[in-house]
Amino acid sequence: MDHIVFLALGSNMGNRLANLKAAASNLTPQMAVKNRSSVYETPPWGFTDQAQFLNQVVMVKTYLEPQALLSHLKRLETALGRVPNFQNGPRLIDIDILFFDDLVLDTPPLVIPHPRLHERAFVLVPLAEIAPDLVHPVLGRPIHKLLDEVDRSDIKLFKKLIRT
């Protein structure tokens, strides 16, 4: 069975744009990218003494189940050069599962929907670009309404996605 999943991609080390492109292009064959947001430059969250991030959200279709998807994404991060670091620290690439169909899951080490996505403009801005009417299955509110409740003044368009 195929699943629709929204992933957040982030990078603040090295060639940030190339890191995002490498992550998106290496999602196949386990995932097919169905949509992607523009790329946004965003301030760091949590630990603020680090470089600005580039962030993007992609919508994919996958046959993987949640735990297998998480394992696959962690292997992909490592293959792309991510090394263990402290929480919210600098990273070459970060790939987070935001939504998995309309699943609500809370089991270590995976919580779906991502537990803090509704607080993070760096996730909500690109997510609202490609799925503004997507309803958060726990909060029962569409993404565009959640976006209205966060400060997005520091989120800057970095690279507009040209849709054909």
C-alpha cells in the first residue's frame, strides 16, 4: 500500500542548497517525490549560535511503513554525510517525517505528526506552500491556520521553485 508522507529537509553546513538537492534526489527508489516547496533561509531553532538553515518540504509517495521509513531516512542522512551531534546543533542534512497519511503515532523513537511542527515557522512556511489545506490530525486545523499563529518574519525565500 502506498502512503503520502511530508518530509522536512534542512541543512546549515557546507553547500546547503546542494545538500537539500542531494537528499531529495536520493529518496528514490523507496519514495517518489510528488511535490516540493521552494527553499527558505531560516534562523536556527533551539541552539541559536550557528549558521542559518536552508529548509524545504517535500511530499512523497512510499510503500515503506513508518518505522522502516524512519530507519531508511536515518541511513540516508548518514550516507549523505551527517555525523552525530548535539540536539538542534549544526547539521549537514536533517530529514524529518512531518506527516504520514493521517496517522497519529507516539512510540519511541517516532512521533507522527512531528510533535513540534505547529510551533516552527521554518516548517510551516514551506509546508503551507504545497499543502495549505492539509489538516493536522491531532490539532484538527489546516496548515495555513497554524501558520497564522507563528512568527515568520525571519523566514526568507532563498530559491523559488519554478513549477511547470
